[in-house]
Amino acid sequence: LQGWGREGDTLAVMEEMGKLGVDTSMTLGDRDFALCAHRASRLAAGERLSSITTDLASRFGIDDVTLIPASDDPIETHVQVDDGSWLDFQTYFVDRGHADAVSAIAFHGTVEADPAPGVIEAIDAADIVVIAPSNPPLSIWPILAIDPIAALIGAHPRVAAVSPLFAGKPVKGPADAVMAGIGLAEGTEGILEAYDGLIDVLFIDSGDRADVTRAATSETDLVAANTWLDEDNGPRFAAMLLEYMAR
């Protein structure tokens, strides 16, 4: 399970670059590569990421939702590994295959970063805020490291998160290992710690149902459900989540 890319994409550009001696450890399909090159050229020309994202969403026919990056400002994730050195995220995750034990995480640029246009307004206007089932320290914390975003979510009356764990383990990636390495508890308890003070409800997979009584806190409700997000169950779970949060 690769976790990124477009179905049916080809690899002609990567194969040719490999023949030319270029590092192709981060594999991108041809259509993905074209998109990244186009976006990079627009960023280099000084265009804002948020405006590029809006344009690309329209070109891909994504009209029923609004996609907004957290910030137009650059934010870098760095991890400290077991030998004490710090690695940028690309080196840790792609070049070294996230094989290193992580003991600390730092986000560079968050102090200077402002929320992208529309982010604060979207959170403020939302009936419900839902934090997607992704790696909390590596994928969600960089967004929450932008203080105005974290403050607004923390003050919102209805915030839910979906655990990325199934029977205590992620589908792929190092979420459980990273959480343990930086001192968070295992499983559902670690997810609760990662979002301490931010969420009202945590949806966990049915395989972790025992955690409903073991890890429940007075501040956060735990709801067990089938959280597998495929084409069949994803819409059912989303409808159930919205119905529960609307109570």
C-alpha cells in the first residue's frame, strides 16, 4: 500500500530520470509529476499556495468542497532520531523509509506562519470540526502548531477526531512508533493525549471497542464504529459521525 498517487498512473518520467542518475526514491507517477512541476513553477513565480489550490481544485472538478491549505507560509517538520541528530521530514520519511526511532518533533516556521485566507473563517463558520484519521504528530500537529488555528479549534463547541488506528495499529506508516517515541501512550490513549484539550469526541474503530471503557475520560467521549474509509463504508461512517455530532 503506497498511500499516494493516482490510479492507473505511469512511471515513464521516473524511469527516465533513474537512467540519468537522478534519485527517484520518492516515486511519482507521470500525472502526479506534471501536477507537482506545475505547482512548483507557480510557487516559484510568487503565487500563493492557497490560490493555486483553489485553481487546481476547480480544474479537477472538485466543486462540492472547499480545499484550503493551513498556511501560505512554509512550515517544515524535523524529527530527532535515536542518535540525537535532527532530520528534515523528507530525509526521515522518504530517503530513510521512516526506519529511525523518533524521540522529538519540531516544526520550523510556525511562529511566522499565518493561516491561509479562508481558514479561520471556515473553522469559525463550521457547525462541526472533524480531524481526519491521520498520524497526529506528523500530519495533524503541523497544522495545530499555527497558534490561531489551534486556539480556534480548541474553543469550538463541537470537535471530533477519527483515530487512525485499527486494533491499536495504523494501516501503514509509523504513527504508533512515533507516538511511543515521543512519549505518548499506546493506542487510543495516545490519540487522546495527542489531542488533549482540543476534541469532544474521538471515533475509534470497532476493533478497539474495549478502549471505550478503558480509555474514556470525562472530557472526551469515545465512540466505536467501523471507521474503514473505503468507497462503501466511508459515506456510511461519515453520515453516522455527522448524525452523532449533531445531537
